[in-house]
Amino acid sequence: MTELLSTESDSEILKKLNLEEEKFDHYLQLFTQWISSQTHLQQNFNETCKKKFLLWAKLDFEKAKKKFQKYCYTPVTFKEFIQNRTITIEGDLKALNFIHMLPLPNLTPEGYRIWLYSVYDADNFDSFAMVRMVTIAANYVIHKQGLVAGESGIFDMAQLKPHHYAKMFTPAFLTGVKYNLLTVPFLIKNIYVVNCHPLLEKGIALVKAILPKKLADRITILTKDQDVTKFLPAECLPKIYGGNLNSVESLQDQWMQCLMKEKDFLEEFGETVPLGPIPDEFQTSENEFGVEAYTPGTQSFKTSTSTRSTNRFIIWNYAYYC
């Protein structure tokens, strides 16, 4: 997929985001100098990685710094999902045995990357394995792929039935959501939920009802596979969704090989942590989502009395940044 991935120049992406290149370069220089002064943080992140935090924050320097620090601490604050990685199909890529989870190779005309999530073996679904895979995929695109103007997601629910939902919406899944909301510099632009069971569709409708309109409007429920072409161009989609790309299976094979080529980097990422004690502000808070920190092998968690207000705060905060 490295060879097949369509890319645009940084200048083109900045233009799509209405950012002046000269101003962006100035902020990048300042951001790089600040990182160099924070000698306790990891110093081996490349320039492309640093640029993504500035883009996410829309050049708000303080927001970019805070997000970057949170990301640096993820091997500690989300250690159960990041440390002790084994980049093999029998190890931490095993989620690919039950879910298609990959970035599609072509960007949209707006410069958005499209992610596909499609469970194809729901009976063997494992939310812990899935979140381990999510963090690997995020690390890869942040460090190894070029700039994009935003992220779109296709969530295909065709193989999921009501009795599978309990296997998906677990403490591990919730922690995975937290990882993406709090630490990953992705700008979510659109989410398309395809082949959604009526029961789950009602749940999504309820969630949308409490979201800020800007964020809720980005979630679209579609009845059929090929309805996706009403919103995304065919050249960006696999055949099953009415597109011109190869089969999902073929694309996922290429994606897996791409990850395997970066085995050393992805495994080392989980073992490289900032020096010294973790500041309180970057400790994992058991109340951030109204649940205790997830421990592998457990399926229960306590709900905090502040769950609703905390969740709403995070949702609003995330919508503002996006």
C-alpha cells in the first residue's frame, strides 16, 4: 500500500485547509524548537508527525503542545493496548482475522483519507484485539503517511447482529474510543454507517440527538453497500461499495504487508516512553469516561456519577477541535 497510496503535497493539503504555507512553516519551526526543549519527551518523531499536531490544532500552539504531550505518554497511559507489541498475524495483527480495518489508498478530492471498518467474522470478534490494532494503525499513519485534510470512516455493520453488540461495546472498546479522542491528531469529517440493524440504528439516532449538530451531521446511516457512492467517489472505494478499487481482501493483504515492513518501528514505539515521573495531568483518569481504567481479561466496570456530564464535555471538546 505504500507504493499504491495516493498522496498530495503539503502545499495542496494546506490550501484545502485554508492555511498559509509560510505561516504554517513558521509555526512548525517554533513547535520543533519547543519539542527540542522538552528533553524528557521522545525526540525521534519525524517532521510529518509534528505537522499533524499543528494541523489538528489549526495552528493553536498551546492545543498542539498539550495533544503532543498526551500522545507521547500513550505507551504509559494506554500501556495495555500499546506495550509488548508483536507485529505478526498471530500476535497484534490478529484482529485482521475477524475485521477489515484499513485506510483506503486514494484520498478524496477534499484531501480526506477514508478508513474502512467491517467485521466479517462477528462470532470471533475480540474488542481488546481490535483496540490493539487501532493503536497500531494510528501510530503507522501518524508517522509513516503524509498529510491529509481530514478523515472519513465507513463502518459496515452487515455481519453484526444484536447478540454481537455486547461483544463490541466493552470497556476495551470504550478505552479505544478514549485513545482516539484524547491523543490522536485526526480531524473527523464524515462517518458512514452501512448495513445497520434497526436496533443499532435506533441507538445511533439517540447518540446523534445529544451530539452537537456539527458533529451529529457528520454521521450518516446508509441502507446498502453501494449507497456510499452517493457521498464518496468510486475511485476511492472497493468494488463491494460500487467503487473501482480492488477487493477489500486484497487491499487488506497489502495493508498488512505494509505494517509488517514497519515491524521494528511499531514494536519499539510501545517501549519508548518519556523520562521521569508522569505528570498528574497526563495520568489516565478513571473518570474521563465514567469508567475505571480497563484491565485485560475483565468485562465489568463501574459507572461514575459524572458519566453524562463528562461524556458530554469530551464530545463538545472534540467537536470544537475538529
